[in-house]
Amino acid sequence: MAEDYERALQLQRNINRVLIGKEDTVRDVVACFLADGHILLEDVPGVGKTTLALALSRSLNCSFGRIQFTPDTLPSDVTGGSVYRMQTGEFVYQPGPVMNHVILADEINRTSPKTQAGLLEAMEERQVSVDGTVYPLPEPFLVIATQNPIEYVGTYPLPEAQLDRFMMKLSIGYPAEEEELRMARRFLSGEASKQVEAVLEPEDILEMRRAVSGITVSDKVLSYAETIIGATRKEEGLALGASPRAFLHLIAASRALAYLDGRDYVRPDDIKELAVKVLSHRLVLSSEARIRRESSVEILKRLIGKIRVPV
């Protein structure tokens, strides 16, 4: 356990070398990866979303694929397709960018729902189906999707089924003044152009995932998480509460967070810390809540504040 914990810290430190001042975000991303989940990054351009995805893939010596979504992106641009080879007279599968370990689905809400659906099977079942043939994806597999919270013209809101497949919704945010100055100094000295070196192999992540699956979750912690999930389904301000998949994702993410803290058990505080990140993007506001201009994050924090944390 101690050796695995040190490897996890090494991975976080390696990413923090290029993503300055965002230790908490890096920790959440690594926890999500170890929990075998996917991440939705909602943030303005230029704060480091691509840098984060690249640093993670290079730190693990993993393959990296980027999909720049536009209104004319086709499902085959994601999954790949069959190409006719004149030499053999046969159709051969040409893999798409989804056939990599780490996928950056950049501005995913700028493409049509049909193309967005091309990722559904990959995210849930770890495979793609092309012309009736199923192709397994490499392991480990992670989708980091981004969307801009400001621009809405020419975008297609992600459907609930798509949102529910993301374990966490995170935001990097602007750096603090001191951190931004550090970034500028690294840029001027030329250090910013240096690539991150691999510190782990993909097999190490799979081994760490097995360790995460052994983290203990007591009945009290399970009941606390279930109480939060149930409260979202009874809340008048929500037309749609958290799904059973959301409950399982919350438990899995809490296990990974405990692992990164060097513990072999989940605390109620782990559930409380991750609840907003894991649940907020899955909730659908009622019309009354929209009129009051409430957000799912505000409602969720209010609900969590009313629930007693078990000792």
C-alpha cells in the first residue's frame, strides 16, 4: 500500500510541474482515473485543459488522442471506419482517435448529438462497434471532455445519458496572481516547452485500480451516500435526481480519494467532498428552480448541509 501511495504521489507531482497551482484539480483527475471514470471539464479557453490531458498521458507513457469537435464532425471521425484496400479487395478497419488510452474530446458540445453518441459505447462498455464488428479499447481508458460555459451559439447541450457517463465535472479556473507569475517566468526561461517524462506505465495504473477496489466502505458510509442520493430524488427544485450509476460513481471516486490519501477505508468526509463534483452535472432543475435562477450546485450543497454526517 505504501509503495502504491508513493507512485500515486509521484504521478500527481509530475503533472503539477506543468499545471501550476492546480494541485486539487490534478488530485481529482487522478482519483477519477484510478476509479475508472471519465471527466467533464467545463471552463473558459486557455486555462490548461489540453495541457492537463497531455501531461496525464505522457506521465503514464500512454497513447493520446485528440478529437476537435465541430458541427460537421461525423461518428466515424471518432470511432474510425472501414477502408477499402484495392490490393486485397477487402475492407479493413481504420482505427479512429478513440482507440487510445487518453482521449481529449475538445468542445464536445459543438458537435451534433449523433456524433456525441459515438462516445457512449466507448465510455460505458470500453469498445466500439463498426460495421457489425466489435473492437475493444486499450486499457486503461479515459475520456476528458471539455466544453465552454460561456458560448451557447452553435452548441448542442449534452443529453442526460451522456452526462451520466462522466464520473466528475470539474473546473480548472484561473490561476492566482503568484501562480500566474510563476507560469510567465517558466515561459521566459524556456522551461514551459519541456515535455513531461513518463513516471509510470499503463500496467501500473491497472495495478493501482485493483488496489483501489480493495478499499473498505462501511455500511454507515454507504448509508450516508445513499441518503444524499435519495435526497436529490425528493427535492422539489429538481426534476431529475441522481441515478443509480451516480451512486456507484460516488462510491468508486471516494475509494480512489481514500487511496490517494494513503488510507484503506472511506470516510464520510470523502463522500461529502466529492458529492458536488460527482452529482451536480447529472441533476435536472425543475421549472420553478430555473425561474428562481438556482443552480444544481446550490441545491446540492443545501441538501448536503441538512444531512447529518455519521461519526
